Amino acid sequence: MIVGRRDGRAWLTRVRRTGQPFAAPVGGGGASVTPLGAGVAGAAGTAGAAPVAPRDLRFSDGAMSGPDYMGAVAAAVQRIAAGELDKVVLARDVVATGASALDPRWLLRRLADGYPNTWVFSVDRLLGATPEMLVRLEKHLVTSRVLAGTIRRTGDDDKDLALAGSLARSSKDLEEHEYAVASVAEALAPHCSSINVPESPFVLHLPNVMHLATDVAGVLSAQSTSLALAEALHPSAAVCGTPKIAADELIAELEHMDRGRYAGPVGWLSADGDGEWGIGLRSGAISPTNPAQITLYAGCGIVAGSDPEAELSESDAKLVPMRDSLGS
Ligand SMILES: C=C(O[C@H]1C=CC=C(C(=O)O)[C@@H]1O)C(=O)O
């Protein structure tokens, strides 16, 4: 069952295998669909009960501490300097543990209210507010919003405007961005009769960070689905690197964690194949064994000019939406 909401309109899609009945709706007898928030103390798991704020949260390092992450970035920069690859995206995780089961509805409401320019999602305990659309297919029109290259916002509009200008001129960020755009354009080419790739990126303003952004568009050449396009595109160089195989191997060597579904495609597919697949960024996964615990993820594109301390600070900025969602 998929619940969608855009521009104040909500819709519900039920999916079933051909020849099999639909799962019973909530409250429809034999409910096979668990309402979000079920099992949360205070919410009583009922649709009408108010979402419950997390209590007594404690944050701890995941697989790597901050200094460990800087070490990994420095190692990646060395490998890039040695000519092994051009770009790699290195991620880290942070674990938040509350006093009782986290209520996903609380987190989703705060993400939707605080991060309106993003796609807020919740799939089987993976929650987030991603600003990056891997692919959208709508009546043969293919679009992809590519993000790479980041600067933290200060909250002061004048300063942020100046920072946006420096981001748009930063050769390090432009290089990082170009790899991501090239990977998307290359992956889409076999599926499109024409592709439009703007010459230079624009700056996307989010509440916590600004990104270099490029909206790639194409016309689908043959019968395909949004899911097949997502498969062709994933993982783009916004979350993996260039060349892809070398970056993938370096990620396995340096990250010391299982990304799980972080940075994977998340979205929906209609019966005619159209759909939207975001990249599961600015996200966290509630533990399947401990509902009071969530692992938050953030990664940064590393190129020859990357500075470990700046990348650690950038990853902290990318964790802000999920940290905000846990606040009261
Ligand atoms: C990998 C992440 O962000 C990607 C998307 C936008 C900007 C990025 C960057 O500047 O490094 C990353 O490529 C993340 O948020 O975990």
C-alpha cells in the first residue's frame, strides 16, 4: 500500500499480484497493514492518536567517529591523487536511541513541515526527506534532479547569498557535480531519443544546506518503466563515484558499515510504468530489533581537492534534517 501526498492532495495506491486479493485495509477486518505508530507508548497505535515526541535521546557514533571519518576522507584523497579514481562518496552513520519506541509519524511530520523542498518518505522503517530525484517518468518525459556540491547555510540571508555565489564558482564543487551529471546522462542515454543537460548548475536552497543542482530531461525512446530507469541510474556518482566500480570498492574498504537502504532508490511506480524514484538521502533507519533506535546516514562526495575537516562538517550539516525530526 502506498500513500502519496503532493501540493495538498493525498492519494492511496493499493498493489496486488494478478489473481490475488488486495490486502485488507486498516480496520477492515483481518488487518494485514500495520498503522504507523503502532506499538508506540502513548499513541496506542490508533489512527487518531497524536504522534509522540521522542524522549531522552542519546546520540552515539556509528561505525566511524568524526576523526575516523576524516581519516577515511584523507585516505580517499590519497587514492584519488594516485590516479585510482576521480571521485568517491563516503558516508558515515550516527545512532540515536530514545527512551521508548520512536513514533515515525512524529519524524515524518517534522520533516514535511521543516523541509518543504524535499520528497519525504517512509518505507518499512526507512524515513527521510530527500532533495534528490533519481528519476521521474511521466508520459515519456524523463527527468532527473542531480545534486552534488554542497555548502552549509548560516541562517543569515545575505551571508547565504554570498555563499551560494562561492559555491557556484567553486572548482572543487563544480568538478564533484560534473561527475554526478555525467553519470546520470550516460545512464539515461540508451533509454532516451533526446536528452537535455543544462550547461551549468543552479544553486538549490534547502533550510540546512545549499547544493549545486542540475535538472536533466529526456524523452523516452522505447517502452520502459520508471523502475527500469532507476535500476539503470543507481548508483549515480552523487552517491557512489567515478569510475563506478573503483568507487564502489573503495566505499566497501573505507566506510566500515553496511549502507542498508540509505542512498538507494525510494519511490513509486504506477501500473503504466510512470513513477518517481528519489535517492534515499537525509534519511535514517529505525532498528528492526529495537524500535527506540534509529541509525542516521550522511555522505559527501570526495574529489582531489577535498579537505577532511570540511567534509566532516558537511556531513554534520546533512544530518541536520533527521536530527531536527527527532527534536520536540
Ligand atoms: C550522499 C549525500 O548527498 C549527495 C547529494 C547531494 C550532495 C552531495 C555532496 O555534495 O557530497 C552528495 O553527493 C548525502 O546526503 O548523504
